[in-house]
Amino acid sequence: MGLTRGFRRIRGGYSNTPERPKRVFVYPLQRNVARLLNHPDRAAPGLFGDPRMALSAAQMRALPQYFTDLPDPRRAQGRRHRLPVVPALTAGASLCGMQSYKAMAEWASSLGQAARQRFGCRRGNGHYLVPSLYVIRDCLVRLGPEALDRRGSVAD
């Protein structure tokens, strides 16, 4: 790769003056890495991972509407997020390949402000806020699979 600048580690961090540059060598962890990375077919041997789906703006707006008729099992006190927003975000996350509550919450947190607005997230301090991991898990557990299954059979 080349040479370092020559600084060395000392007790308080690094020396202020360069002394001797050192050579840096990099070895590939896999022998045929260039061929694998440049292969046009994703199904080529050695390339792992499944393709992720991206949601359009219209799909983001439609998901919360799909869950509007679900009964809210939460107490009225302390509700910060509308109920249709939570299953809509988890449905969007699972369509994009997320499987765990944590992955779904991280996916929701990674959404931009425009996407959060499309999902119907609440607005606070000038920003759209997504439900936390605990709110997502709590809402889905309280709803239960029966309510979501019933919602699916009504839509069919």
C-alpha cells in the first residue's frame, strides 16, 4: 500500500515528530475477491445476502391506511404514536428484509424525514419521530397475531 508518516505510539498517544516511516502491506482474505466482486450475477458463488425491496412513496402512504381499523389495545394514557403507524413501519421493515424487532426499529430510525411523514409518524420539535424498539415490540405483542391475521383476511 505504501509508507506511513513515521509517527510512533508513546505513553500519551503518538509522538509529535515523525521518525521512521513503516511499510504497510495488505493481503486479500480471499484469493479470487476481484473476480467475485466484479461478477455480474448476484447468485455467483461466494456472494451472500438477499436483495432488499425498496418502498415507493405511494406504498409508504398506503401502509398506515391498511391498519386504520385495528382496535388499539393500549391505554389512552401515554400514547404518543398512532396505532396504524407502528404496524405500518414494521410491515415496511419486514418487506425490506428486516426480521427482528431490533432490526425493524433500526430500519425505522434510518428513515428520512420525508419517509417518516409519509408513514404518518408524529411530529415533535420540528422533526418526525419514529416509535422506539420498545414501543414497536409492545404494540405488536399487545395486538397479537390474531388481530393482524383477521386484518389480512378482511383485506383479501
